[in-house]
Amino acid sequence: MSLTIYGTPASRTSRVIWMAYELGIEFDNDPVNPRKGEARTPEYLAINPNGHVPSMRDGDLVMWESLAINLYLAKKHVSEISPKDPEEEALATQWSMWGLNEIEPYSIFLIQNSRKPDDQQDHPRAADSSETLKSPMKVLDDILADREWLVGGRFTVADLNVASVMGPLRPVKFDFEPFPNVAKWFLACASRPAAVKARELQMAQVD
């Protein structure tokens, strides 16, 4: 088996595992856990000198960054969720970068903050993060007002990447009520069998 995904499923690695399940490709998972210092070993730093997860090895190719890995896998293993032309590929990249810049800094902070004891949580920053997220959520809600999916009228890697970045907002109970189109879309993404399977593996690995 040539494809190896490095990183505990209870991390951003779950995004790549979801993608692999969607594509129906076999893979090995080496559950490197950064919280246990496993991403700082010499062996792992030889794979990813940044000391982060996930990473991927596909034959001779080694990659970092979950969303970039997903875009690569979608292009290599052509399926219904892959971009079908340069325009769709460009839009999938655009949406992936949008999620990375507009959503992830706040969603990751909110989930990490929520795992701390209440008296150690930064409640003002959490409130600010939730408030800041309202702006990109409104953008997404408006765009989804007249479409079911982000690109090409079907679920694609663009939806997967953005939904996976938004994943931490579910356990922190972010209020989606003002954004009904986003809520409907996010539920549709999260309900896909591959997403459910990846989430089950993720929850089984939570420390």
C-alpha cells in the first residue's frame, strides 16, 4: 500500500481521512500524536520538518497541509467529487484558501479553548471569535441561497475542505441559526457516509 496518512484522526488529519473514504482509496494511518510529542521525533521531522500533522506519503511524494493534500488526492483519483475542468479546479482552490483564512483561525481557537477548564478559558476571545465568524458565514450563506453546493452543482472537494475546516464549530455549539443555508449545507456535508466514518474514527481516538 503506497498511501500513508500521518497523524492521529483526532486532529486535522481527519480531513484527509474523510477525503480518502470519499474516494474509496486504501491507506495506512500512522497516528502520530502531537500532544504526546510524537510530531517532534527525528523520524517524523524527516517527513514534515514543521512538526505538524497531517502529512502524507504517496509513493515518492511527501506532502504537508491537509487541504492541499485533499486537492492533490482529488486530482489524482478522479471521481465525482474531483474538479472536472480548470475552472472548477480554480474554484476548489479558492474555496479551500477561503476556509483556511476566513474560518480556520477562529474554529481552531474555539475548539482548543473549549477543551480547557472553564477558569482557564479565554471567554472574551471566544466571544470575539464567534462574532468575527459571522461575517464569512454571511458571505457563505448568501452564496448558498441559490445553490446546493459550492462548485459545479454537486458535492466536491471544495465542499469537503470548507466543511472540514468548519468541523470544530459543531462541538462548540456555534450558532448557525442566523445562517440557515450554511446550516443546511453543513448538515448535508457532515451526513455523508464517508464523513460519518471519518468522524467515528476521529472520536475513537480522542484522548
